Amino acid sequence: MAAVRPATLSDIDRIHAVELACSRNPWTRDGIASGVSNRNSIFLAAEDDEKRIVGFVCSSLILDELHIQEVAVDRYCRNRGLGTLLINQLLQTAAAENAKRAYLEVRRSNRAAIRLYEKCGFAEEAVRTAFYGDGEDAVFMSINI
């Protein structure tokens, strides 16, 4: 079973490796370092039983709103509840920081992610046309915490 904990600067290389494997437009190593060290971010890492980072979630907390920027799980660890674990821990952490609402954008074609977010209680609010650089629409989803 995986454990979720706050990410640290020593995690950046492994987080970046997961990001490179999972994202169409991956963050740079410096971008990840900035997210981990930003005091307005909640950046969590998931470790497997052997203490390897196999997933992460990055978000920004502005006043009482949490913007979830990235959720990634290593391909070999998917469909084991790790995404749900990361999101639920993030929402609990944000609630403890007085967040009232969380929101995110997800590619319309990413049905697996949309199902995950719905399972965690998120609801579709709108579609943002041609949101991504390649012209794909984004589904805007939110949840009250």
C-alpha cells in the first residue's frame, strides 16, 4: 500500500521522472522545484512500499480556493486507488488550511481522469473551448470542501 506525504526538494528528480512519463506537456525540473518550495502550494508525493515515489499531486492554495494543477501516477501503479488516495489527502490537507472549494481543468479526452475526479466528488461546471495549446477542450470541475 502506498503512503502519501508532503513532497520535499529531495523528491524532485523522481517526481520529474513520473511527470515525464505521464504528461503530454511536462513541467520542467525547475517548475517542480518551484511548486514544492512555494508556500502557497500543497505538493504531495505517494511512495510505494519500497519508498519509491510513484505519484504526486500539485496544487495552489489562494485564500480559500484550491487549484489542482497536476495529478500523476506512474503507469505501473495505476488502477490501485493511488489517484483517489492522493486527491483525498490533498482535499483533507486543504480543508485543514481553510480551503472551501477545489477546482481543476482536465482534458476532455481524459475519460479515466474525469471518472477519478467524479469518484472523488468533483462535478463538471463548464467546458473551456480550445483551452490547451493543441486546441483540445478542458472540462472544468469543482468540489466544495
